[in-house]
Amino acid sequence: MGFEASVEGGEMEGGLGSVQVESAFIGLGCNRVVGAVDWGPCDLVAFGAHNSVAIFSPKRAEILITLPGHKDYVNCVLWLPTSAQIDAGRSSCEELFLLSGSADGTLILWGFQAVENKWRKAVEIPKAHGKAVTSIATVILSPSSALMSTSSSDSSVRIWNVGLPQGSSRDCQISPLQLISVGSKTMVATSLTALPDSQDAFLLAMGGLDNQVHFYAGTSKGQFILVCKVKAHLDWVRSLDFRVPARGSSKAVVYLASSSQDKTIKIWKIARRESDVADSSSGATSLKLELSLRTFIDGPIFKVRDVVWQVSLESLLLGHEDWVYSVRWQPPIAGHLGIDSGTVSSEEQVAEEAMCVLSASMDRTMMIWKPSTESGIWMNEVTVGELSHSALGFYGGVWGPLGDAILAHGYGGSLHFWKEVQTQEWEPQLAPSGHFAPVVDLAWSKTSQFLLSVGNDQTARVFACWKQTSKEREKDSLSWHEIGRPQVHGHDLNCLAIVTGTGNHRYVSGADEKVARVFEAPGAFLDTLAFTVGGKVTLEDGLIREDVKILGANMSALGLSQKPIYSQGKGNEAAALNDSDEAGLNTMDALPEAVPSALTKPPFEEHLSQNTLWPETHKLYGHGNELFAMCCDHSGKLLATACKALSANFAQIWLWQVNSWRPIDQLKSHVLTVTQMEFSHSDRFLLSVSRDRHLSVFERVCTDDNEYTSSPYKLVTRIDGHKRIIWACSWSHCDSFFATGSRDKIVKIWSVQDTETGVQVQNIITLPPFKSSVTALAWGPKLPQQKAYLLAVGMEDGSVELWQGSLRQASESDFNIVAGDGTTSLWKLEMSILEKFDKFLCHVATVHRLTWRAHLSGHERSTSPEIKSTLGDSSRSEQRVDEVLQLASCGADHSIRLYNVILG
């Protein structure tokens, strides 16, 4: 009984032809480490995100690309040149550079051609340090070279020469110059500057665990030596930043800002002492006298190239209530790309000289400090921050290239963006968001209007498409943003299932606990959804907005449940009931009261983290271990759940009846953890795969969907399908075959046929071995091409491939497929590789889930033009909607990615 099948490497006759893959959306959080964000002179922000460097545009609030290359967490990034270092000689440079350092000691120099919008990996130093890189600092020597310092937790600081492209050559080099050992007290912050009025003289400041700031003097060839150190703070020094003098400044003075875990900021002044310029005969004696007589009073002095410099404390800034992780000087305004220094007036030059410092603290605030024009006393002029109930604050803050915008990154991987719209008036701006831990599961809503994801950061997030009016564009643009955070939990979330069928939006989540939790969309979310593209609630969904009486939810500080907030009725949805017991408000264990409301534009982080929760409606008890996998049937009547298991007793699949939420059966087949389950599209079969290397197919035997007096499914077959753990499974849209993927790097396709003896499952195709373990599979929706199939394959290394399948009339085969007209024919399946996603589009770690956006019917397209427009951008409006599909993926690199797959 052989089913004819083949695997081909080229294009099929009658196949899908060419395909083009574009990135439509990237949702990603920032790494929780100091120095992980930097704002470049090209008005792009780079930040470390897992093992990659993410680039986002503040104007569009979108992540444009992620740069793969690191093999461990990215700890620090720095643009070269920085916004403050741009001068007239490089204001028209064709290529900018970005430095990144990771936790495994690797340094990478990236090249970016702004005109062509292309990125490249210019240089990689795999073992620049023995341990994690903690900071990077640079100073420009010439248009073709720079001096760089890096600190590491291996108790060393290295000095490097960075060779940049010159002329037609695009070669870059990073050459080591010097290794400075700092002993057992690791340095975590460094800063470099050129000493004014000195030829080839540079000053390096470093601080760390010994609470001191160490000053080293050297040349462009390295040769840095310790010249002095100051007892700067009472706790670890976390950030250092030299102020870059404005162009044309004649002052022989350098300022250094330092911040510490002692909650203080200090401004240090390194000034030239004209009276102590030593000659060759008396220089040593003069310097010795100064060190012995006045060092204690005025601060330490040191000599560089016969010039004496003195370090003194300029000011002590007090105001933060927690550790100050970051301090940055405002860049010179004329240093922005495209601004000619020759056009800057004397008044503007004076404005550039005005000193201004930005600090970011774990007290959830950023402060802008300036000295008073009258007294010279440093004052806090602006304070911005996060007002949510998050217990921890900001890891760092950076200036925009024009000095009129600031950006912070927080403990929860969030980005917080403010812009000065008027003098001393700062307003929050939209910034991208995403998970800050591995994303383990995601699913489209039952109407494909939004995407829901869960991750090990203990949150569930909703992403949807908005139509934005942009000043930079003539036409409105479509962009995806996070619009809700339905669940903020106390355990890592492992799985989710969208409850299909009619009625309100619901989902079930499973975490590192034995309880499954059911959530239902509140009224505030439904009202917000109406403002998204294609998000209008219709009667076809079986949902009447007025029937939803719950407005939102509150999180209990002493528990894991999210209590509902009820509205008082139509026309007064923003008010909650006065009954605190029913609404969950005004109680001792309640966090600050949430204020759910309809949003007409994408929300900020402060609103997402507190005001977009969904109420929890049910808890499902029964499993003996932590939940690991779940799925819901397509009719929305049954839910299947499974937990972690080391024996057959715990590996049972529990079936729950939706709405009543009572358990109706436990399916026995596997002996280890069930890794994934999926119902066939007709709900006739339930497929499960497990760590025990077996796959199981269950068939529905109960026809009465309302009364389950007996088990609704029975085991049809249990097959030892792979040599290693089976991670993924997926049904084709016709339910005639399914695919399984395993750690053995193999994808197998299995047929499901009705025979005289019952249902028979057999392996019909084994695809060639992949380069990495297969961890995610998804058959595409039904395509306009007759008898064409599309299979997405995700792997452990983060790569994604598309395979195409095509049915051919079989001459000798008894594999039957029921055609759309109800006739039965004999076919054979042929598979071939269609597309390998570009590395800049792929994940950089394990792909955990792939899911296609549901194909829209002709009625949906004609009645919902907004949904139609989300399937392709405006430049492709002339293409048929049938030819553009959307594929969503999530992975261990903390990212959610949405691809436009354009079929030729």
C-alpha cells in the first residue's frame, strides 16, 4: 500500500513559483543591562535584544531590523561616531558604524549605509575579552580611525585602534593596543576624551566596584598609565561620561559626570593650571609640591606632556531615590548629521556651551540637570518617569541627536520615549515594545484581527495593526503595535489556546503551575479593538458590545488572579462599581486602581502594564504538574491540555468542555511530556506529539457536542515516529496529512486514510535532514493555486524555511483525497524547497511557534477593506489579496515576528 511521494529541489511544474518574504513587524524588548541602548546621529536607536542588536526608528516607532551575529546576550552598544562626536569632517559620511559587545566577550563592528539602507558585519573579534564586555567608549582620531576602550568582568580594560573605510575601500580593522589589568575590583564603566590644546593626548576614566574613578592618560598608540584616582562615591560607580566640548571651544577644561549606586551624581572638572606649566628643569619638583600641599584641598593633579591638570569636584547632584544607573551629557546641537557648523550663529554657539546632564535611575525617573545662570548651582529642571506599579525602574537613558528627545529602557525590557514639544515641556511618545524573555507560544484571534503571545517574562501580550497619520509621509501608514497586556502573572507562561466559536474573545493560558486560567476580553479592549485596522465588532461574531459589562481588570498584589472592574452601564463605562468586594478595588491587597478605557491610538508602556488587563473568569484544576501544551478545537467546544510528565500517569491529555469548563476525559497514550497538540480542521482528529518520540492520533467518536456521556475521542494509532524528541506537529488544510518535526533534524509527512479496517496513518515523505533541530511547523492556509500546499519550518538555530507541496494525479496509488466538488481521486504529493529566509529576517534562537494568518473569504474582503489592506502595504495594493499571506513566529530570542509572504 505505497503512497507515491517525492522530494525535489527545484521549482515544480504548476507549483507556487517565486516567493518574496518581507518583514512586516518585529516585537522585541530590550536587555536588562546598563549601556544596552544608544541613539545614533542618523536618528536610529540601537539596543541589545537577546543575542542580537535591534534597530528602531523613533519617528515610526517601529523596529526595522535585527542584526544577528552574537552568540550570547548583547550587553552594550555604541554608535561610531556618536552624536556628540560628529564634526564637519564627517557630517556627510556615507557609512556609519555601530559597536556591540556581548556576554561572551565578543566585539562586533557593524556598518550601515544610510542611503542604501543596508547593514553589514564589518569586523568581529570573537574573544576580545575572557568574560562579558561591560562598556564601550570611543574618541574619533580622524575620518578613518578611532580610539576605543572596552571594559570587562574579566578584570581588564583594553585599548583598541579602529580603522574605518577610506576612499573606495570598505575594509575595517580593530587592532589591540594595550591591556590594562585592574585587579579584583572589576571596572564596569569607561569614558574616553581628548585633552584640549594637547597634541595626541587622551584621558581615560574608569569606575567600578571599588567606588573610585581612575584616570589614565595616554596617546593614540595606547600607552595609557594611571595618573590619579579619586574616591568618587560610597557605592559602585555605574556610569561615566566625558562632555565633548562644542566645536570651536577654546576652554582648556574637561567635564566628567559620574553616577553611582549611592543614588548620587557628581560633576568633575578637569582643568588646566596655567601657573603650573613645568619646564624641563623644575617640572618634577613643582608637581611634587602641588601633590603634597594642595591635593587634599583642591583635588588631585597630574601632568600630561608638561601640562598640569587638576581634578576637582564641581557639583554633587541629589534628587534620585534609588541607584543611578546612567548619566549622559547633552550632545552639541550642531553635531547632528546634515547641520553645518558654519551656519551656527554665535548665539547658537553659546547655547551649545550650556551644560546639561541626563540621568536615569531605578526609582523610575529620568532627570535633566542644568546649572543656574545666576548662581551656577546645578538644579533639576525636568523630571519624567514611569508611574505604573512596576517595582523597578530604568537601566539607562540617552539623548536624541538634536538634544530635544530622551529615551530610557526599563527593567521590563520596555522603552520610554519623551520629546520636548515646547521649552521645558516634554511629552511621551510612542516606542516599540515586546517580551523581554523567551516567547513560547502565540496564536491569531478567532477573526485574525490581533495576535496573542505568551512568554517566560510572565506576561501575555496583544498586537494589532493601526493606521497612523505620519508627518513624514504623504499617505497614512500601517504599523503593528502592542495594544494590550491581558495577563501579568507570577509564573512563567508556557502555552495558550484561543477559544474559537461565537461570542466574546477568550483564551486559556498555562504556566509553571497546575492550573489553567480562562480570560475574557473586557469592554475597554473591545472598544480599543474597534479603532484598529479591521477590528470592528460585527454581529457575525455573535457578540453584542452592550452585553459585555466588565470594563477591565485589576491585579491583586497578594495573589495571581485578575479581578474584574464592572461598568455602571451604558454611557458611563469609565466608572467602576462602589462595591469593592465585587470590583476588587479599595482593598488592602489591591495595587493602584487601574483605569481601563478605549484607546484611539497605540498605548504607552505605562498604560499597557496596568490598564489593559483581562479579567480571569475560570480556573481549571486537575493536572499534577506544570502545564506545558494546550489547544482548542475549531468549533470552540473542547479544550485539550497537557502538563510536564515523567510517567504515563501525568502524561494524560485532559479534555475540557468549553463554557461549563468541566473535565470530560483523560486520553492515555504518551509516557512523557506532550510537547504539542492540534485538532484537525474538521475536528475529527486530535494529533499529539511527545518527548517519548511517539505521535498519537485520536479520532472523534462522540457526535453529540452538548452531552459528553462518554469519551469524545479514542486512540487510533500510536507510532514511534522519530529517533529524538518530537517538538512540533501541524495539520494540512485538507486534513489528509500532517507533518511532524523532531530534534533529529527530520520533518516527516504522514497521510491519514480511511480503510476497510479503519483509519490508517503512514509516513509518506521524509524531507532531507535540516541543519538544525526542527522545533516549529505550520501548514499554510488553502491557496488559490489548485492542489498547492505551503509548509513553514522553524528550527533551533532560529532559521525559517518555506517548502511547497503539489498534488499530482497518481497512476498507481490508493491514497484518496476528497476534492472540493466532493469527488474522490488518487494523488501523490511532491515537496520542494521554496524559500530560505534571510538571516536578517530570522530569529537568532529557537523558533518556538509558527502560525499563519487565516485566509479571508471573499465576503470578508468585500465587507472589510481594512483587513484586506493589512495583508499588504500600500505599494502592493494592485496585487490580489490571495497572493499575500502573513506568517507569525515567536522564539527564544524574545521576539515576535510577522512576515509578508508574497507569492509570485
